[in-house]
Amino acid sequence: MARAGTVLYDADCGFCTAVAQRLNRCGIRAEVLSLQSVDLASLGVDAQRAVREMPFLGPDGSVHWGHRAWAATLSTGGPLTRVAGRLLGSEILDRPAHWLYEWVATHRDRLPGGTPRCALPASPSPPDGSERRDG
């Protein structure tokens, strides 16, 4: 795992893959890997949740999910993306960012790069966007 952390994306989803490719070009220092290329269990990442919500593995052992994963990912970039990451991760934007992330995740099959294969079954995500893994 890279020192700045690792962001995992669903390589079976065209929208997620397109977004991941953009991350590689915009100065994000986090390692960008597909869910399918790593052993999720050994990383402490729930495979079912990871298909629904993007996980970010922090260098401190934390696992952030969804909008909080985006905040952590952006925080590894340059000055402007770090500010965006701090704003996205702020308490005041927590609820709207969660709702926006949920909307994007449930509509990713209809977004640029998305295909019917990207569609997710309807299921709410946990209200908390991060968790601590043991180890």
C-alpha cells in the first residue's frame, strides 16, 4: 500500500474505471487499484460493500467508504484537491455529500462511461462513511 493510501475502484464498472483513470492524471498521490486486483479480505475490506461504495485504505489502517473515501482520496493531491478533500470531509457537508455519493452510486450505470453492467441492486449504505479495521 502506498504511503498516501490506496483507493479501490470497481473495474467491472465503466463509470468507476473512467473516474479511476482521471484520478491517475490529476495529481492524486494515493495508489489507485481495482477491487479485482487485490485480496480484499487480507486488507480488511468487505467485498460486498466495496462494490457499492468506494473504499479508501488510509496509511494508518483506517478504511473510509463512499464520500469519506473521496475526501481522503482528494486529500492526497495538490493544494486545490486537498482543500476540496477537507471541505468534502467536513462535518457541515457530511450529510449532503453522503446523499450526493449515494445518488451517483445508484445511477452510475446512467452516467458517462456507465453501462447496464454498472447497475447496483437497491440497498441503503450504513450511515457512517468510515470504519477502523483491526491490525
